[in-house]
Amino acid sequence: HRDFKPQNVLVDRDGRPRIIDFGLARRGAEDSVGRVAPRDAETLARPLDDRLTSVDALVGTPAYMAPEQLAGADAGAPADQFAYCVALYEALFGRAPFDRSSLGALISSVDAGELPPRQADSPVPEWLHEAVARGLSPRAEARWPSIAALLEVLDQDPERDLRTGARARVWLGVAIISLTLATWAFAAWVRQRWRVSDELLTALTMLLDVVLIFALMLRLRGEIAGSAVNRALAAWIGALALASLLNRALALLMGSPYEVTSMHDLVLFAAVSALASFTIARWAAWIAAIFGLAALLVALAPNLAAAAIGLSICFAFVVAGGFTLRRAA
């Protein structure tokens, strides 16, 4: 392209970026001889204009030029990669990567590869800063092998890599299934020995489950915080647990039958999981379907409420574990 810059990128109605103005690329195909870069004092001291497409013998926009292009050499794919990383750096950090006070200052800064240090409190993760910094290397051979290689790295956000924090997801899944089965068994044991209403028993056991779930998430907070997937899953699990606790507490106050409360639990689980299919991963729609079918089963056969809610929770987390672990492999 030889003149990549934000002004030469348009976004279509579908949200896809389109690169325009290939005039310099065609000129380069017709004339592969590099131009001699200006080095006279007057030109070097001249303030830069990011919109300018040529400066005397320079062809292109100096603010986005690679060192070899500023030196007057023929510009190829590595120079386009450099220009792309300049634009990306501007978008990420809100400032130019190199000194643009004048053409001479720009050339010196680009040749030296002098990037501003990344601030410790920067919202831009370190891995992304390093990826862009490599694309801004003064030596073409030190940059990414191709723009495709750079884009592949940019697409592999470690925070969204399912291999990151996989242990925390396993622990959470095992804990949820174990708690569900233990609660089921404990409730059956209590019913055999004491006369406790199902409504009170389910509210108390759910309170205990919520405390244990949040205690486990607190214990695994380091691995959860280090992965965007884990943070989203933890939020989903927390929302399910708190919604169920609130539903059961209100049902206890209103005197709602256990079967109705269980059906409402499952409807809440289905709704939260359906939302998760848009915010976390599409496979959450399968879990929403599991809870939705379980709610329908309880509506048709209320006597199966305990089995429906217990088995659907276990099955849902087995499905979730299967999807996340398969993609992490």
C-alpha cells in the first residue's frame, strides 16, 4: 500500500474496515526505484502534517513511515506493517509512538526505535504493548514475519485463551456438582429425621451453597482474575446462586410451594444462561435449553421437582466443562 494511515481506512455498514487509496501502491508497482529522502536543514525542521501524502522527495505520509521508507528505500510489506502498528499504537494509547515535532525529530526517533515506556496503570495489557512494539522495530527483519502473523497474535488474547485458568474452572465445576449432590442427599436425610418444611430447608441449603461457592471463588480469585473467560463464568455462577437464594427467600416469605419455587429457579437459570450465550459463549445456549426443559418438566410433573433441579444443574456444568476443556486442549 505504501501509505497506510487512519485516513485511508473506512468502515462499511457491516462494521468491516476497508482500506482505500492504493495510488502509491500502483505507483510502486510501476516504479520500483526508491526515492532519495530529503535531508536538508529546512525540510528536516519543517513541522509535520499527518494528512500530507508527500514531502519533497518522500512519497507517503511521514508520520506513518517505516525507517527504510523515510530513508528513501522501496517500501514493502514490512513498511505497511510498521504503518499499521503506528495507527494501532495511536488508537490504544491516544498518542503518537514517535516524536513528530518536525521531520528531523521523527526520523531520529523512528531510527532509534524510541517508544514511550508503558505506564504501570495502563489499561493496555503488556502482551499487546509488546506485540505492537515489535511491529514498530526500526529493523524490518525484527518485525513480525508478516501482517498475518501479527494479526494472529493480536487475535490470541491470553485473557481469552481457555488454557488460562483452566484449573479454576475445573475446581468450580466439581464444586458445583458436588454441592448439588451433597445438598440433595442432606435434604433427604433431614426430611427423614425432622419435620422441616421443604421451603425452609431449600432456603437454608441454598444459603449454605452460596457461602461455600463464594468462598471457593475467593480462594481461586487469582486464577479467576487472570482470565476474562473465568471472570465471566464466575459472574454467571454468582448470578445463578444469588438469583436462586433470593427466589427461595421470597418463596419462604410468601409461602410458595417447593415445586413452584423450583420451577422459578429453573426459569431464572435458563434466563441467566441465555444472557450468557451472548456475553460469554454461544454454547451457554445449550445450558439455557437444559434449564428450560427442566422447568417444563417440573410444570408437567411437580413431584419430580427435586430430581429435575438437581440433575439439570449437574448436567449443565458437565456440558460447560466439556465445552471449555475441549477448547482448552
